[in-house]
Amino acid sequence: MHKDLPRVAVACPPSGVGAWQTAALAALGQSGVPVTLPEAGACPPWLPAPWGLFLGREKAAPVAGGLVAPGASGAELLLAPPGLRAGAELAALLPLGLLEVEAFHPALARDGALEGRVLWRRATAPGRLETRLAASVATCMEGPLPGGWAANHLAKLSRAPAGILARMGADPEAFWNACPPCEPLPPFRPSGLSWLRFAADLARWGLTRAWQDLLHRRQWFLAVRPGGGDPLAPGFAARRFAPLYPPKGTGWADPLFFSRGGRSWLFIEEIPPSGRGVISVMDFDGKNFGPPRRVLEEPFHLSYPNVFEHGGEAYMLPETSQAGQVRLYRATDFPGGWVLDRVLLDGLRAVDATLVEHGGAWWLLANVRGERGSSWDELHVFKGPSPLGPFTPHRLNPVVSDVRRARPAGRIARLGGRLVRYGQDCSGWYGRALAVTEITRLDDDGYEERPLARLEPGLIEGGSFCLHTFDALAGGSLAGDAQAGLEVVDGQRRVLLWR
């Protein structure tokens, strides 16, 4: 943390520092200091019943030298742990007030995603609190039982205060004015009906999973439609896609076009029976796709074959997260002959890396799996002088912490002066739908985007429960289609085992 950032007092029970506070202090670095607060040990469970029965709270660990009171810590801002509802007296303890974490509330759980909020509360008059929304995260709820997703949700919220401080910088008042006003949610007190709903949800989820996973196999496939890839064009979110199914026992996913010399190819992740993805390519003559042929295979999983040209050479930036690296390959015999050119990022589990040139620099956007986290949730940005690197992380990473749009889902397009980004909506399950956003700010001091459109899996004819990658080719078309341009996505279906 920068030396000019405010210090943050992290409230802990008198017995020591809890697991959530430990994670928050690690993210804050030198800007964080543990302080004693009796109420911090008496707050309600992080998860309201009945969820609370399935996620235990870890005991607090003693601190060498003990804890001090917030007023004696030299801090300017107090961080209250999840579940602790503060009052005006507590907010008035420190000059900048307090950060209050709303981790779990039924009002923030909808459509397979759970939102968590960090509220900034300041005493603007005796006995009166003003509240602003300082940060929010959204996590996939993969089922009624919290387990892993609850731990992931809490881990992201423990890192959120550090991101708030980075955005605050040396001007807290400017950041306060930029945060939208909001109201804290009322405390959630579950009733007997909550238990009945939980039991019904658990039974329905269990039976559905048994039917889906015991009697079916899943298959990724491609789907296409005419179009130029403009999310603001009439019918973009309504026109249907025609499926292209792979042979039984295999799958096709992550379709991305590449053109050079008047020819076009579609690069895909091909999923053999082993499940370890390889990169294959299909020739495209403007009307029809040729059969896929394998062009890159490694001892680890490969996917998301982002191919581009630079300096007269063809490069591929596939997902290689299982290797713990972001690897760049170069073609020696295009469209095959791929060899490792260099490692752009090492020691990082980054997925679906996507490049874009903007503002005189090259930017690499990828989702990075945080501590106790998921690869679906948090978008990171890296900057370099060229697509060949070297790349350095953005100071505000993660720039997006929202499972409904963070993970890249195709190349970033430049349409009518707009930077259009495609992101996966993984609320409920992986690759559920596709969110289209416009990048409105991308520079050293900030990243911002706004929603443009959505593509739902119901647009794919024949049935699909996923739609998670998008690309478009100008000038291509399906046989018999008058509209220039071709759009491609991937979907996933369930096929009965005996079919």
C-alpha cells in the first residue's frame, strides 16, 4: 500500500484476530492495524440460519503485544467485520468513519448470484450517519449448500477494503463524493418458513443434479448466425443461433476467428474424451467450415485460442492456467506449427487472457483466481508496451469483482469508436450467459465499463444451458444468407447416455 493512503483499523474481538480479519490485514499490508472492539466478537454469524449451520467460524488467534483501542491506533478509518452493525458513535471514533460489510442477505441473493457490499459510513451530524456504497462483489451460488462459494465470497470481501483504499488514494473526500448513496439493509431474522424453503431448495437441487449428471453427458458445441457483431444492432439479443454439433464423445468450445491474406479460419478448443482441451482449427471459405484439425497440444489443458498478427507474425494467446503461466505461441507453419515464443506472466493462474491496444499501450485482461477464490469472479488488467510484453499489473486490480460479467468471453472489439468487451455471466453455473459491456475508461488510474446487451442460451436452437464465448467475422455468411458477417458462440447441452 502507498504511504499516503489512510490507515485502517480492523476491528477484532478482545481474544485476538479472526480468520476474516487476518485476510483483510494481509490485503491491506502496512495500511492495516488490528484493534480491539468488544462488539466484534459478539456479532451474529456471517451466514444467517439455516446457511450458518454449514459454515463454521474459525477461532480468533492471539496477537503478539495485544490489541489497542481504535482511537489509539493512529488509524483514520475503521473496518467492521461481516455481521457487525455499527452505530453513529462507532462511526465517529475515527476521522473517516467506518467500512461496514454486508456479506450475506437474502435481498442480495438472486438469479444464482449473491452480492456482497462494503458500505462507507460517516457521522455527518451528532447521532446521524450518512452511507455510501464503496465496493461490491458478486459470487456464484452453485447450490443451496454454501461450502466453497461462501468461503470464496468472504475471501473476496476481505480483499475489497484494500481495493477501496487504492481507489481512495490521497484524496478520500473526492472518493467519498464519487461513491453513490445507499441504505443499509435491515437485519435478516430467519423464521421457520426459511427452514422449510431451505429444505425444499436442497431437495429440488439434489434431485435435479442426480437426473442431470447420472443419466446425461455434457457436450460443448458451436452455434452461428448472420451478423456483424454490433451489440447495438436491432435484434442482437433476439436473433437465433443455429447449432453445429461435434461427433459423439468430443466437444467444441471457445470459437475465435482469424483472417489474413483474404482467408479465414476458426480456432477452437477441441475437447477429446480425456477432457484435456487441445487447440484445433477449421478452415472457413466464407460459406462453410471444414473439419477441425489439431494444431496445438500440451501436457496441460488448453482453451480460448486468441490468435492475432503482430509484426508480420501470427501469434496465439491460449489459456494455459494449468501451467501457472500466461503463454504466447508463434506460428512457424500457419495455421499450424505453433511453438512457445515467450511467457507473458509467470506464477499466475490467469484464465482467458485477452489483448487490446488502447491509449498508446497494450492491455491484457484476464481473470485471476484469488486466495480461496474462483476463476470466474475477478477481472485483472495488465499493461505493456506491445502485445509481446512485458506486462505489469494495474494498481486497482481486480478492476471487476462480479461473477455476472468479469471473466472474458471473446476478443475486445472496436465498434464505432467503442471498446466492446464480452464477459461470462457465471451466476448459478459456469458459462450460463454472456454479458456485453462497453469499456468507458482504461488507463493507469482507472477502469470502468457499462452494460450494453446480453445473450441468453435460449437463443441457441435445439437447446443449451450455456452461452459463454462470442466472436464475429466481417464478410462471412451462411449459405443462402444475404446479411454480410457471421457471429459464432458456443453452448453446452445434456445428452442422454444411451444416445
